[in-house]
Amino acid sequence: MKILQAMPCLRDATRMPTHCGDFSGEVIAFMLRQFMRNTVSWLRSASYDVVHLRDEGLQRLPDDQILVKARTEGRILLTVDLDFAQLLATSGDNLPSVILFRLGNENYNAINERLTEVLRECQADLEVGTIISVSNETFRVRRLPI
């Protein structure tokens, strides 16, 4: 994992992020499943430590094992798969945090714009364990365990 010194802020959804605001040394790492390569590149360009399961040949890994991997590696799982929220809710675990995208427009600019907002506003929640459900206009935060 990489130590982050700045948080990405999206000024224009068609451009790469610019950095603003100190993170005071907080650690964030992501694990992605079912996400476009453009979002992976965008996160990496913003100095986030990102693992796409396909890059490790793990795209067929069962959901419960993906959660274990994310928890063990201290990662936040980004997904469009509702199963992860359900598995976490029934497990009683407080980690890993999951950001669940439920967007009508799933192009990478829309995802990146919404992700920037969530990271800016939910840093503390993500560190302690949460499921964040992201829609086009809003996002809902549920602290874990549920």
C-alpha cells in the first residue's frame, strides 16, 4: 500500500484529478471488481494503490474470498455487485469497506466524479468500515457491522 499525501478532487469530469487537501498520512488502497480500466488508470494516476482482480488472474474468485483478500490487504472494495453488501451485512464483520456503485450512467467519467465525492466526504467512514451505496445524485453510508 502507498501512503497518500493528497486527496483527488475532480474539477472537471472529463479531466484527470488534481490534488487538494492533505490526508495527513492516511493509507488508502483499493481492490476493484467489474470496473473499467479507465477508472483503474485514473486512480493510479492519483497515486492510489489499486489492484484489479483481473490483473492478478482472480476475476473468478468467489465473493467471500474476495472480501477476505480485501480485508487481509487492508483494501476498499469498489464494485457494482450487490452481493458484497449482503455478505458483509450478514457476516457481522466491520471490514473491508465497500463502495457499491448503482449508477444509471456507468461510464468512467460518471464513476470517477462520484468516487471523488465519496472519497472527499467519507474518509473517516471508510477507515473504520462502511458500505457506501452510490447513486447518480446521492450516496448512503452504512457503518459496519450492520
